[in-house]
Amino acid sequence: MKQWHLIQFKPNAHRLAERNLKRQDFEVFLPMQEITRRKASRFVSDLRPLFPGYMFVGVDSSAAPWRTINSTIGVSRLVSFDGTVKPLPLPLISSLMLRCDTSGTLLPPKTLNVGDTVDVLSGPFANLVATVEKVDAQQRVWLLMEFMGHDARVNVTADQVQVSK
């Protein structure tokens, strides 16, 4: 039976670790999130791991190839507790997988409700917090933001926002 375990990869080596684990026929799940950041005078979007420094690997519990995983190029270590590698709860991994597309990119939430506090993920308002004022039929989301002591209304698409935790 396959169980999912957490591994820590080396700094900025998520692509290398994922590629090398897949070459060894391990199933890898690395949820990614699109982040927009400001670079010089323009905005740049790129994909970053949802959990920086960590990814999930599916392993058959009878085989338990811990040394093979730990010695994979790009992998720092398997996360263990009290020196024992513990599997992650399957509902946690399956719910994360359901929130991602086939390439592992995090999908926007299905519904937004009026009054929800959201984080803007991309565009000129990236990294700002706003309140949902209205969602229209074309899935445009009207947000209420505070700029320099004044309230401002902006509209964005539903995939540009994420409900704040």
C-alpha cells in the first residue's frame, strides 16, 4: 500500500529533486502556487512551491527505500519524528491533490462570498489584502481595498485572489 511522506529538499533544488525522484520511479507531489512579485518597474509571475523547502513522495510501505530517497541528488532528508519516518494522513494529501490541476498548480477557490477577506495573488495589487464586495455573473470579483486612508474599488478575476486564512 502506498503511503505519502514528507521530504525536505535543498535550497532552490525542488526541480532537481523532483526530476531525480521521478527517474527512480517514485511518485512525487509538489504543489505549486503562482506568485506575482515586483521586479524593477514591472510585475513578474512565477511558480513557487506551496510549502517552501518541502515536497511529498509516495512510497510503497513494504519496500521502504529510505536510504535511496535520502541519497537522491537535490533531497536534503526525509522528515522524521523521533528518528522514525512517519506517513502523512491520506485525507490531507488527497485534499491537496484535489485543489491542484494536473501539473500540480494550486487552483483558485471554487466560490467567493461577499465579505470574504482575500489575498490578491497577481497583477498590480499583488500581495495586498482586500474584502470581496461583489461577484458578478462573468466571475469578475469586485474588491474593496484601503489605499492611503481612502477606500477604493477594484475588479479582478477569480483566479487572481485567494481566501485569506
